[in-house]
Amino acid sequence: MLTAGSRLTDPEGFRAASRRGRRAGSRSVVTHLLPPEGTQVVGVSGAGSARVGFVVSKAVGTAVVRNQVKRRLRHAMRDRLDALPAGSLLVVRAQAPAATASYPELVADLDRCLQRVVPSDAMAGEA
């Protein structure tokens, strides 16, 4: 589970990350990453840890399936939160194939997307 400080909950943050963030897509997920310098323009606090929000539409399935996909994505992001630049906003949007994807497939798609949107200098700073 993500801590309260790591969750993106305000609509303005979702909107900003989705519209102006770097985008990468795969079969089951699409990610939008807004770096810390972009969050200040919107008026969203860029200080602190990265925040992650999830969008799982009705196209994914019933409420039970959508909640299961959300839980899997939250669990996968918990271990990957440190790879994101501090103060950035990440929106993870589930596609319809996420409903039938196994957990390893979902994680592989998420990792592939994160590799594309996270700046390489941020990843080098972690090592």
C-alpha cells in the first residue's frame, strides 16, 4: 500500500500530469509523468516525495475487477516509488487488457513504461 503522502488525489494534479506529463504506453497501462519543475507551474506543491495516482475506467471491467487492477498497480508502484524524481506526479492509467493480465505481465508493462518516462539522469542518481 502507498503511504498517504505518496498518493495523488487532487484533480488538478491528475489533470496536469495527464495533459503535460511525459507519456508512455504499453498493452495494459499508460503512464504520465510530470517532473517537479512542471508541478510548480500548476500550483501543486513539488516538494517532498513523488506522488502516484491511478485511473481505472469502466472499460476495464466490473467494480471488482477494477479494484483488483488498482490494488495490483498500487502494490507494484510501492517498490518503484524511489525510482521517480522527488516531487514529481505520476498518473498510471489501466487499459482494458489489464483486467486479464497476470500480475507479472502487469508489472512488466509498468516497468517498461516507467523506463521510458523517467529521465535517465534521475535513474543514474539513484545508483
